[in-house]
Amino acid sequence: MEFDFFYVQPFIGCYRDHLKIYDGSNIRSPILKGPACGKVAPAVISSQHKLLITFFSGGQKHAHGFSAKYRFVRCGEMLTASPTSIVGRVEHKGSMNPHEVSNCFWLIQAHRGHKVILEITTYNFRRSDKCKDAYLEIYDVSVAPPINRGILCGITPIPVIEGIALLIEFSHPGSKIQPGLRIDYKCVASPTERRDLEEVVRMMLITKACAFFTGVRRHLLSAL
């Protein structure tokens, strides 16, 4: 599931307005993403055919909300680089059956305040006219709508790609030489995320200061 639009009123820890996505049909299911707020879209890949989305709003301030879309896939995995596991690798080998097409998705994302850096190596990729039937496509799904970071096929060199949440799609017909890919990823601190958090803190302090001085002014006026 990915988002066409996402802007939920930001707050530290998303304790006020927020969205949660569960890997199942009820709130006892594992949380795939959330609480989520602000402008970073919470894209997910579930481990089953059900997802539950919950949304809470305090109703004090208004933001724009969200719009999401989903699709069913047979081969997909969601990976999150955590503070204790900041380096990882994904390897996949396609089918050897020429009548079978491998179509798989990997969503690799960083934990809060970080970004993920990908290095992708493909092997035994065949040339494809305009990347129609054998390709590797990459999206940045932390923004809404997602941004296409590139579609690659044949022996085109793959640049290093970075982002907060990256979706990789691998599609290739089967072959006796078994096409495949290897994804090496690591998680590093993201200055942009930190600046966003600092901006939220700054706005909170300004709001509280305004409320405090408004209260003092009212008290002084009532005492006159």
C-alpha cells in the first residue's frame, strides 16, 4: 500500500493526530507502520491478504488528511533498518522456467531520523525493448505520490540510490541462466529528518509561549 497524498498534523512522537497500519484485520495484529504523522508517507507491504488502517484525530487543528491505494502481489517483503541492524542484504534468483515471470517487490525503509542507501547488482539480465518485460524499477514511497527514481534494464549501470523508504520492483521472464539481483543496503542519519523534527519542536514552543503570554495578558487585564 502506498499513498497518493499524506499530510497529518505533525506532533512529537505523533501522539496526537496519527495513522497506524496493522498486518492483519484487528488492532491485536502486528503494527507495520505507525503512529505516523507529518508529511512522510507510511507505505507498507503486508505478510498476508489483510490490512487494518486506524486514524485518530484530536480535532484541534486541521491538516489535509491522506489518500492511499493498494494492490495485491504474490512476491513481496518489507524490510526496516533498525538501530540494531543498520546493514542488510537481499538476494533473489528468478525462475528458470521461460514460461514463468518473476515479479517481486521489496520495500526497504529506514527508522525515524535516518535514510537508507541502496547498492543494487543485477546478473543475467536480458536486454528488453524500452524495459517492457525485463526491468528493475525503483520508487521513493516516503513521499506522496511516490516518485519514480528510475527504471533499469539490460546491462545499464545502476547508481547508488538513497531515500527514507524505497520500493524496488523486479520483473523478468524465466531463463535457464536464472536472472536475479542483489541489494545491499545501509542506514545512515538523515539531516533532513532532524530538521523536520526541530521545526516541529520550534512550532510547539512558539504555540505554548503564545498561549502563556495570552493567559498573562488576560490576567493582568482582569486585575485592572
